[in-house]
Amino acid sequence: MDDAASVRSRSSSKPPLSALPLIGVSPCLDAGRRLRAGVDYWYLSRLYTRALASAGAAPIVLCPDTPVAVCADLCEGLVLSGGDDLPRSFTDPGFVSGAWKSAVPGTPETDERIAWERGLLTAFAALGKPVLGVCFGMQLMNLHFGGTLRVDLAELGAVVDHGGGGRASRHALHVSPASSFLADIDLPREVSSSHRQGIAEVAPTFTASAWAADGLVEAIERDSLIGVEWHPETDPTGAPLFARFVARVLGRR
């Protein structure tokens, strides 16, 4: 049986929790449709938390039942994960009325998740805490700060297959040499993509920093806010990209 001294000795050999930056991850909400009829569930691919842990962070899954202010105070960084469809703009009358939900190609995202993550974006941006938006997360970031979306990428034709609807594809990525986040990361030639919507107009004060061959914006950035349209948690871009994000978080200490 361990005595108190041996327990203290083993505990002292572990890095203190403060050495690992606590990074929150937003989950998806299944409002009683997919997992179990009539029962709400939060769900998230474990690939996000594994990627953050491998990059030297302590990931924690957040949810709207925890107040935005608590999340922003607790976490040093934030990852907004993938999700369902969004409207063309948050300033259109159709967004307020909910009419946008009949115009998207897939399942519209819940009002609850949209409102909560917009609150997170406002809080983390005000504190200068890094945020990484992935796919839906980047689209939400762009809309929240005044940009617009292409509601259905079918309008672009079939120049590039972006996947979507649960189906993944791979395509080339062109990175701006002026990007402060991506330019000097050794990224593979192709990325994993799964989305039926994308950026139309980049939000004011943000810069586009990567594109697909059809001209669709694949990454945006502004200071501590970074968005990528592809899914780095599912492909070889994940290790260097999440490592860079964690380094950004640590750089604020």
C-alpha cells in the first residue's frame, strides 16, 4: 500500500496542470434526431481532443449549459468544431425570421449553438485569446464578424470536390506566403474536405490566407483568430497546425 510520501513523490514528477494550456472545444448538438429520438446529445469527434493533447494542450469539451463568461475565463484558447449548415449572412432579414433554414442544402444548425458560439467568439476576441475555427467554425467566425457565405457550393460547379453531407474528399491547398499562421508550416499538398458551404465575402478586418483551386477561401485570419475550411483533425495537416495553434496559446502567457 502506498504511503503519503511515495504518492507525493510520484505527483511531483508530473508536470503541473498549469504547464498544459487548457483549450476548450465546442461540440455538436443532436436535438433528438440522430442518436436517440427525442433526447438531446452533445457529440464531438475524438480526433479534435486527441490532436490538441498530442500538441501539448489539455483539451476540455464545452457546452452551452456553461455560461460564456465562465468558458472564456477558464480556457486559454478555443477550437470551434465542424457542424451543420449556416445562413448567407447574420444581417439578412431571413436570419432573424428563420427563413434561411429552408434554403440550405443540408441540415440547418441549431439556433442555440449559433448564439452560444457567437458569444464565445465575442468573449475570446475581446480577451485576445486564440480561437481556431474548423469548417463550420470558420464559417461561423466569418459570419459573426460581418462576412457572408455561399449557401450551396453546387453554384461553383464541379471544378473542385469539397465533399460534404458526411462524405470527405481531398483537394490541393494554395497558401499565401504572407500568412502569419500558415506560411511557414510544412503542409502536405492535399487536405481533407467535407463541406457544402463556403465563404463568399471575407469579413472586414480579416485576411484570406489559403484557397482551393476553384478560388474558394480555405483559411482566414485576424490576430488571434484563425479559421480553416478543411478538417485538419482528419489529415496530416493536423499535427503541425494544432502544434502552431497551441504555440499561439502558450505565447500569450
